[in-house]
Amino acid sequence: MAEHEIEHVGKSLDEVNGSVEVPKNAGFWRTLKAFTGPGILIAVGYMDPGNWITSIAGGAQYKYRLLAVVLLSSLIAMLLQAMASKLGIVTGKDLAQLTREHTNKSVGIILWVIAELAIMATDIAEIIGSGIAIQLLFGIPLIVGILITAMDVLLLLLLMRLGFRKIEAIVATLVAVILIVFAYEVFLAKPDVGGILMGYLPTSSIITNHGMLYLTLGIVGATVMPHDLYLGSSISQTRRVDRKNRKELAQAVRFSTIDSNLQLFIAFIVNSLLLILGAALFYGTSSHLGRFAELFASLNNPAIVGAIASPVLSMLFAVALLSSGQSSTITGTLAGQIVMEGFVRIKAPLWVQRLITRLLSVTPVLIFAVIYKGNEAKIEDLLTLSQVFLSVALPFAVVPLVIFASSKKLMGEFANKMWIKIAAWTATAVLVALNLYLIVQTLSEFFASL
């Protein structure tokens, strides 16, 4: 791909593209420090509020046996996100731009709508999580809390003026809060270390037990987020790299992959902690853990969690939930801009793009909140339904990613090697099959509950 063609279509996230300097001929650690950052923005999508209930419920119902599923999900995520970063660095274009270029106008519009629905679905989960966390922490009515979350888009606009590294630092801080909170709560819960280690070994019951299989589908199917693939292919370009210099290009691919894998390992730890917490505190109890408010109340109930129950544990849970919602909101909004610019090539002012993205997501949540008068249970049903949109959209992001990243014409010597192709297509087939099953099951349960 010629350099003038890359410039002609416009850079992805133009205001921050190539804005972070990379030291020349520096040592390993100094270079890694320069490339560290985009991976943490990607990782938050793998520990957003949409994943919490499934992970904790998995531990509560089946103790540590589904930790193997968390591990498998994380390995698939590492594979796909490394490919997305490499695609952006080598071609100078993001996944949305490349998909639009290789389709006609009609197909491009259809794919844009699907991608926008995925962004909305992701944002809905974060808005609901943040709104409920605000209600739990401050006693503010849920509808007001949802409106407050709509204002955080202004914070992102301010941060963009301060530089992309500031955004990375703030998201990293929020992720650290989540990690510390759950590590502390798991430490207090005193889980069985031997049982945890055995849980990472897969067993046949994961497939043969219907209930366990359904939760497995929930964990795997909701882990890989389509918006993260678009995001990863774009923000990997925030580092200043000379694409004509083969050495710089190889270095960028190498260190971006390390950054992505390191940060996704943190996401793997967080998701493991969620499941371990569910197992250590709620396995064998009769508590029903289907809602955030129920989890919040359970952590302060000695009858359920024993002597460690305290208001502090409940408040820490709510703080972590708010941190998760806010960090995911930042990345979801960025992904919305990438999708809009890549598919329909609209170069609207930054604040307009941010506002449109957030209003599209807040509106359905507010409608549900008003109709059901702030009923948390009904609003969280919308969160469940939002995961269906993510499942529908996933193949439309994963399949083009694997095709482009495997293309010698696009990627040259950086195209996927044969073993990576086999692993990627196998992972894609597994994800698509699991998501199709999850769609049918979730929709059946959703409409049955109406």
C-alpha cells in the first residue's frame, strides 16, 4: 500500500495519530515504556460491567471449574487483538477503513450500521453499570445517575486536549482500582488455592453439563468485543513510526504485541478474580446473584458471605463497578469515532462525534428507565439484551480482521504465518458457533420473561 494512498483516505483518529514519540535505538525497557498504553485501553473492554455477572455467577454455581474457560477466552482475545494492532501499524489504516475500502457502498453501509449497533450495545452496558454504581454509592435515583454518565463525554473531550498519554494514564488508574479491589476481596475470602489451580484445567463436564455449557457460552461469547478490534487497529497507530523503515515497523509490531498481551493478561487476572470471588463467597449458598444490587447487598450480609461481610466490601464493589463503567466508556466513545470515520468517512467536529455516540447509547437506557420507573431489574435486562447485539456483530469484525491480517498484498512479510492462520480461523469458528447458540438462548429467555 503506497504512502500517498494512506494519506488520501485520512488517518485514523487523526488528532492523536502518530502523536506519541518513540525513542530511537533505545533499550528494551525504555522502548516498551513508550509503546505501553494502547493495550490498557483494549483490556478494559474485556472486564466491562457486561462480563461481571456471568463471571461471578459461574463461580457461585460451579466453583472454580470454569476458570479454564476464562483462560481460553483470554488466549483467543490475545491472538485477535495482536492481529488488530499489527494490521493498523503495518497498513496505516484501521479495520473500519479497510473493511469499507474492500466492500461496495451498500455493503459498507450495512456493515457500518452493524458496527454502530455493537458500539451502542457496549456503551449501554457501561452506562447501566455506571448508573447503578452511582445509585449504590450515593443513593441517587437511577435515572439521574444515567444522565450523569451522559456528561462524562465532556471529560473525554478535555482529556483529548491534554494528549493521548493522559487518557492512557487515567484508564490505567481506573483499571488498577478494579484490580486492587477484587484482589483485596478475594484475599479476605480465603479461596482454595489448590482448587483454583485445578480449575484452569478443562474438564469434559464443561461440555456435557447443560448449565455449565450455557455459562461457558456466556463467558466466551461476551469476552471478545467487536469494538475492541476496531479500536485496537486504530490506537496502535498513536506511536510515531516510519512505515518505510522495515526495522521501525518490525519494532512497533513486536512491542505493540507485548503491550497488548501484558494488558490482556491483567484483564485475565481480573476476570479470574471475579469468578474466584463468586466461588469463595457464594458457592453452596442459596443466594440469587443475577443483579448488581443483589451482589452489593450480599457482600454486606453475614448470612451469605460469613464473617467478612461489611459495608466496606459493598462500597468497594460499587467503586470498582463505577471504575469499570467509566474506563469502558472512554474506549467505547473512541471506538464510535473510529467506526464513523472509517465506514462513512464523516469528519465532523470532535465534540459532535462524541455527543452523537453518547446520545445514541443513552437514549434507549433512559427510555427503559422511564418506562419501568427506574426498576433496576428491568434495566439490567436491557444489559443482557445488549450482549446479543455484540454477538451478532462479532463475525462482521473478526472475519475481515483475519482475512486482512493474513493478506500478503496488504501485510507483506508481516502477514499471518500458517500456524497463526489456523489458530485464528479455529478461534473464529468457535466464537461464531458459540455466539449463535448464545443469541438463540438469550433471546428465548428474554422474551419468556416479558
